[in-house]
Amino acid sequence: MILYQYFRDQIVRIVEDLAASGELPGPLDTARVAVEPPREAGHGDITTNAAMVLAKRAGKPPRDIAALLANRLVGQEGIAAVDVAGPGFINLRLEAAYWHTALARIAASGTRYGAFDMG
């Protein structure tokens, strides 16, 4: 499992749930939602632009969408802390145990880690 793809999938699922519940209009195009390392290490382990790229279509301010997403991300497996920053970035800090599990999976993969059978 690729760490950033795993959390992107979680965020997209939350966006879909928010649209299904009527808290966000739907369907929303999540193609431009990025989950990546933050530019500054002090901002956490992972950051996403989800709120900002969804704001226009959703007709809501990015920080409002970020707050909705952050509330759903709190308590998700592996997430220790969630912070809304700037115009609507969502920064995540991962639990140490999550990193330990991820490193164990990488070590168990041996030379196959990072290999893809696609294309």
C-alpha cells in the first residue's frame, strides 16, 4: 500500500460521504485532490489540498470544507492530529504505531517494495 494513496482514498471517501449526507453538494470532482508530504516538516506528515480544489464547485469557503473534512479525519486509523491551516490546507500527523506498521510492511516486501505490475 502506498501511504499517500491510502490517505487520499480515505479523504475521497469522506468527501463522498459528506455529499451523500447533504453536507456538501454532490457529486464533486475529486480528480485534483492531492495528498502529499507538506513543504515544511513542521506542518505534519501529510497535507491535502482537498478543501481548496472542491470549494468552487461546492459553493463554500475552503476553510469551511476543511473543517468538515478535519472533523471526519479526527480519530481515523493512524491519524494522531489534524490541523486546518492557511486558506484551507489540512495537515495530518500520523501515529507512531502507524509508521511502525508501515515500515514493517516495507521491510517484509523486500525487493518487491515499490514494484508495480501495471502497464
